[in-house]
Amino acid sequence: MHTVEPIQWTPDGIVMLDQRRLPGEVIHHTYTDYRDVAKAIKDMVIRGAPAIGVAASMGIAIGVEKSRAKTFDELRAEFTFICDTLARTRPTAVDLFWAIDRFKRRFDELASAAAISGGGPAAIASIKSALVKEAQKVHQERREADVRIGRFGAELLPRSGRVMTQCNAGALATGGIGTALGVIRMAVDAGHHVEVLVPETRPYLQGARLTAWELHQDGIPLTLITDNMVGHFLKTGGVGAVVVGADRIARNGDTANKIGTYGMAVLAREHDVPFYVAAPISTLDLSIPSGDDIPIEERSADEVTHLAGVRIAPDVPAAHPAFDVTPARFIAAIITERGVARPPFDETLPNLAKG
């Protein structure tokens, strides 16, 4: 199964595929400074909640690896600053904060071991090496989780017909085979004959630029549609299922995903099309009771008034909430690497999270 690699840890640094330039150009950047990694996340060189988690992990690791701290206290202070810098990049994707919290716990474990050994240069070198391995482990876990999500989700898709998705929840968004697109990929691999309806996903066009590109690269049949065609095709287009990704899922199952997902879910319910969310356990935020508590990132109005740097609207105010929240009542199931959760989600999601 061929998939693109949006991010890789290499001896030369962190290599990212610049998703802003797709599909016209395939350009990679190599980062050796955590501040550049943070900027790449904020500027959407890399995007998608799970991939942001991988990028944050690698950003912390390379920041610590390149540190010139001579004492353990200096290293701890620098580590904290690195984490804070990355935490300020994207507010909605919970995988970012999951990765940062994971690295804080790992650093504390390593710090305890370093204190027992007396600290010093050898202990600092050991911490650096361990955090690099942790970042590589996060990436490998992401790949493995995507495959498990795909296997669980493939069983829910029709054996033939049309499937609709939203935005890009493929390899570009995770570093593996994708969540929503991973489900579709695994279904195709299992012999399902499906065609994917891909809304363009204005204003950043992740569907047109990224999802259509990924599916075309893999030879999976697709039809690109504009966002305002979603209702028409759910009514008349023989759609058997909708499957989307997620950036944060509350305890009750309310799900934040790319703007436009909520409307799609409402229309799917109106036309009796099952609506599925595919996401890793790391995207669950059981600390918040509902979607009302999910922070919604407001991006630049220029992304609405301009297209590829060209103004397409007069100089007027424009809104750009990057995400919306789909209430749990519109979601038939949430597909994770540990299994499929169905309503009531406030019971089934915590059970899956426990492992």
C-alpha cells in the first residue's frame, strides 16, 4: 500500500513535505531548529492532528538534541521553553498537547534516573538520545495505529458504491496511512469497490489539493466536488457512508474537525447516511465534557479573501474559524485503534481509552 511520507526523522534533520505547495509542487524542507518546526506547524507546512503530534514530538527531540546546556538545570529550563513554544502553535488539535505531555512525563522519568547517576555530561547525553528515540517511537506508533483504525473501519464501509469524506485525513495528516483515508485504503485493500466523493474544503482546499492528490496517487477512484454540492450528492449520489477524521473529541463524543464537517453530518442524518469519525485514542480529550469546551482556532481572514495569494473578494471583513464541532448525536460510531465506540459515547470512549 503506497502512501506519502509527510514527515521523517533523518540524520540531517526533520524532513517535511510542504503541504502548502501541493499538488503543483512536491517540495521538502529540512529543519534542525525547534523554532522552525513550530513555525512549520503554525504555517501549515504540516497539518492534521496526528501529524502535528508527530511533528511536535520531533520538534522537542531536536530542540533538546541541539541544546548546548552544560548542566541538568539548564537543560530542564530549555526543555520547558521548547515545549511552551510548540504549545502556542495550533490550539484545537489535541494531539499537539498529548505529545507535549507525553514528553514532559518522559523527561521527568529520565531526570529521575539522571539524578540517581549524579547528573553530568553523560546523563545529559543519555536524555538527548532517549528523547530522539521517543520521537521515533511516536511516529512508529502512529503508523501502527492507523492500520488498526483502518481495519476496524473498513468493516463499516459498503462493499461497493460511494463514500464521502471531508478535508484531508490521510497519510499527509497522520504520518501513517491516514485515519479516514486509512479506513478507505484498507477497505479497498480488502476488495471493496468504492468511489470517494471529495469536497474541496474551502478556504484552504485540503480536499482538492491534498485528499484528491493522495487518492489519485494510490489509484483509488474519486470525484472532486465543491463544498456546496455536499447536500446534493448525499441526497442523490448513492453515498453509503461518510467517514471523517477529527482534531479533538470530547468525552460525550462531540467532535471538532475541519470547518464544514458539522453541516455534512447534519445532511448525512437527513438522508440516512451513516456518519463515522476515525481518530486515534490520542485525539480523545476526556478532560472536557462536551464540544462546548473545545477551543476553535480562528485563522487569518486572508485565507478567505485570497486564493493562492490572489484576492478573490473586495476588501471586506471575513471570518475563518478553522474547525466546527459536530454534536455526538449525529455520529454513528467513532473508530479508534482499540475498537469502535458507539453511543452512549460518554461510556464507550472512556472504556476504550483505558485500553
